[in-house]
Amino acid sequence: MEGEAAHHLGRVLRAQTGQLYELSDGFRVCLGRIESVGRDKVEFALLEDLPAHHPSLDLTLLLAVVKFDMFEWAIEKATELGVTTIVPLAAARSEKALLSAAAKRAERWNKLLLEASQQSRRLRVPVLLEITKPEAAFASEKNGLCVMLSERADAPPLRKVLAGQQTAKATLAIGPEGGWTDAEFEAARQGGFQEASLGKLILRTETAVVTALASLNYALGDD
């Protein structure tokens, strides 16, 4: 192990020779024993393969950019809940100042995803794509179950949308605090998205992310 990760392990965590760690290359997990600790390099001896969890559900989250503290909390929890891909959306009602600053946050966001993946002992870190217009994101998601959270009165409960579904791939779209525009609703419909409601109460973005993803995992996952 080299670079920042090795520096953190050796200098911050003060790792010692002989200590055991679980190591992952994104495909398998091994039990490793530290053989030597340098300034920016830690050498391991791989002792044995360990059971690795491969999620059965491929989850994509389309999440409108909101205030960064809420957005970052949401993507951290989405990582813990097994999301495979995260697509930040430049929705029509997202704050323009946030969208202008968001491109500079990609490095920080990827670091958050890595740390959340390590904390939850995920095999792989979620893929964070570039900020995308909702219309383009809706058009690109053609496979599996596609769900768009909606505050419209006639939107069916998420429970009913998920009832009887059997799929290995799902996409969840969550809009900005101001809600989706009519044009975005239409683009989602043309992209095969089904509207779904989380109930009569109005939830904050980060609350909706956790609630909806947990529901999808419960209804569609096999673990």
C-alpha cells in the first residue's frame, strides 16, 4: 500500500508490524499481515481469501444537487446502503450557486465515498459520475426498475410500485428541495420512470434518500 492510504495507516493509525487487516482490490477480500511500515509505504503478506459480499441489486441514485452538507450526508448514507452509481443532477430548481461550485467538490465527494465504503466494509466504492441534466440522465437509464420520487397528489405509494417487482437493477431519482418541474416529470416518463410517493409528509432530501433506498433494498435485494 502506497500514498495517502499508507501514510494514514502508518502515521495516523500507527500500524505496527504483525497487525492483521482486511484488504480489498474491488474484486476479492484477503486477510493481510503487515510486514513493514515505511513513511508512505506499508507492505503486507496476504494470508488467505475471505468471504466477499457481492450485492445482488445494482442500484443507481440520481440525486439533485442540494446544499452541500445535506448532499454529502446523503451520498455517504447511500454508499452504506449499497448504491453502485451516483449521478448528481443539475435540476431546474437546484440553486445555481451550488451548481457552479459543485464541480470543485468531486474530489471531496469521492473521498467521502471511499471512507463510507471502508466503514461499511464494501467490496467496491460507488462510481460518482459528472453532474448531469435530469433529461439526459432519465434518457440513459433504460434497464430495470426506474423510480422517481414525487410529491404530486396522484403519485402511488412506493410500496405499491415495488410490490411484485423482481429485478437485479434499479434506478432511483430524487429531486431538489423545490421539486421537479413539469418538463422534468415528462422527461422521466418518457425515460420509463414511474412516479412514487413516500407519504403525505414532506421529507428533506437526505431523509428521502435513506428511506427510499432502504425500501428498495428490502423489496428487491436477496440479502
